[in-house]
Amino acid sequence: MTPDLLITDARLVRLRGPDPCAAIAAQTVAVRGGKITFAGDADGAPAAGAHTQIWPAEGRLLTPGLIDCHTHLVYAGSRAAEFAKRMAGASYAEIAASGGGIMNTVAATRAASEDELIAQSLPRLDRMLAHGVTTVEIKSGYGLDLETELKILRCARRLGELRRVRIITTFLGAHTTPKGAEADAYIDDVCIPALRTAAMQGLVDAVDGFCETIAFTPGQIARVFATAQALGLPVKLHAEQLSNQAGAELAAQFGALSADHLEHVSADGIAAMAAAGTVAVLLPGAFYALRETIKPPVAQLRAAGVSLAVASDSNPGTSPMTSLPLAMNMAAILFGLTTEETLQGVTRNAARALGRHDIGAIAPGLSADLCLWDCTDPAELTYRIGDPPLHARIFEGQAC
Ligand code: DI6
Ligand code: FE
């Protein structure tokens, strides 16, 4: 089959096979109809036709496009003023308890029109893309009422039409209890009905919750997860970020794609995740911004065979960051991941955390989401502090 695109002379990192992070010189990748049809030595490559675009990589590194598998990208407003308070000594939990925190962003997001929300979120998306991202997961959770949760999810879908990027949506109605409401009543009377409506409208790819003393109990999250299961939607969980709530065990029990944060996960939680194949999504941006001191138990997760992913957690409260390569650097420096682990964490393991088998690696049949980098060593992507040497981003076979 004649390719639409042939990338020649690339230093290829496939994220597949026994040595997934090896960089192999002088490789060719062929693309047709937005999908990879060949990756390997030039002599085995399909022949170019009259309309084949030939792109000499000139020895540059070629990796899968990066996948940010945990973001809260769509929101309105800024929390810089709260940041200033925290730097002057107030804690995140104190600010949340006094009506600030997530509720601050909820008020701004409710007040914003859909177009305003797009206008504020699009520049953040553009910065992500400029750092090599080709797939972004976006959570709701700054609406906490039916209308605003739907608005956020519609905006997330629209962002995927405005830019050449794959957007995956996650319903996070169980983010916090809105002011004046009672947690159980909110879950049963607002969150779960909103989930059903959003799912019916095709706006939901997965379901998340925040299991924490300042958010929801495992029992409340379980009710949301049971609804997700009935709707045929996969689940994931913000688990053990600030304390241990046995959220990892709960997530595993529901066959969750991922459990995220995990600073306070227990040995039992790790064992449950390993048995269920639940990916650990590490979010060093929030750890850094909250000046946390307890790290996720990376050595134990590794020893148990839990797959590690890394994401930006881009959100206005605890991780106002849009650079996934910066998260890679932080995961190495702060959590002790190797440069191979950080790269796998934003490619094939991030794909697993999203339940996707068609992205995150370079192999025939997969989507041609690729990044060409002005370097030859894959460690360069983690080594630089949020300043990745991106040469070109390719989404479904087209440079953009
Ligand atoms: N965990 C977090 O770190 C963010 N959400 C969550 O569930 C914080 C979101 C915010 O402060 O706005
Ligand atoms: Fe988050």
C-alpha cells in the first residue's frame, strides 16, 4: 500500500518490544490514512508513490506523541491570590474549608459563557501542544451542577475540534461538595443524575472521583462508580493524595484504569492495583506546588509490577502547569523515576491509563501521532526543565 507520508532517517523510539526506550538510528516510518503502516529499517519500507510526502528526519529522535492522561484543563479564572495566601502561610485544606479552593474556580466557571471558557482554556491547550502533546484527557469537576458540568465537557469536546489533538473526557462530578450542600445528597441527587445525562449526550469517556477527607468517602465514590459501571464507562480515582482512604483498593475493586496521586497509598493498595492492572498516575506538579513531603512509594509500585504514568494534573489550584515534559523532569527529580520510566509514563503507560490501545507507541496499526525532536538522546526530554526540543508534532499523520 502506497504511503501518504514516509519519515526517513529517524532515530526511532518505539515504546514497544523488549527494549521499549531504545533509540534506533536510520529508521523509516510509513503512514497511510492517519495510521502507521510500517516502522523499521529503510530496506523493508513500502515504496513511495507519486503523491507520497517524503520527510527526511535527518537523524532526529522520533517518539510517539506525548499523552497527558490527567488534566483539569477547562476552567475559568485564576487562583493566584490563593497562591499568595498559601505562600504567606495558609494551608490548601484551610483555604478549601473557608470556601476557597475548588469552589473559587467553580464560581468563575459557572459564571463564564461557553465561549469565554473556550477562550480561557485554548491558550493552555496551545502551550501543551507546543510541548509535544497529541492526546489530552480533560476532566469536568468545576461545575458541580448539571448545567456547568455539561458545559465543561462540551468545551472539552470543542477544543478537540479547534486543534489537531485527541481529547478524552472524564466526568469528575465527585470533585467536592458545593457550598451549602450535603455530601450524600449531592452525590445522589446531583452528581449521579448529571453523570447519566452527560453520558447519554455522549460527553463522557471515563468517570473519576476525589476520594479524600476534604472531598468524598469511599462509600460515596462507590455509588458513582456503580453508576459508571452500569453505563459501561471505565473509572479512575484521585486516591491517597493527602491521606490514606483506601481509595486505591476501591479503584482496583472496580477494575479502574488508573489510581492517581498515591502519595499515601498502602502496601494493600499497591497489591490491589497490581492484581487489577490499575495504572499508577504520578502527578509531581501537585506534590511540588503543595510542598508535600511524603512521596508516592515508587520502589514498592515498581516491585509490585504496577505500570507508572506521569501527567501534568494541569489545574488552577494545585498544579497550574501546562508542560508535560516539565512533569517528566519533576517525576525524575522529585520521585526518582528513571528517564525511561518518565518517557513510558507519558506514552504507552499514559495510553493504558486512558484505556487506549491505538496510541502511545510506534507500530503498524496505531495512530500516527508522533513527535520529532531536535536531539538524539531520549533522556533529553526529561533532562531539560520544561523546555523540550520539539521540532515537529504530527497528529494522525499530519504535521501541525
Ligand atoms: N486533586 C487536586 O490536586 C486537584 N483536584 C483534585 O481532585 C485540585 C483542584 C483544585 O484545587 O482546583
Ligand atoms: Fe487532578
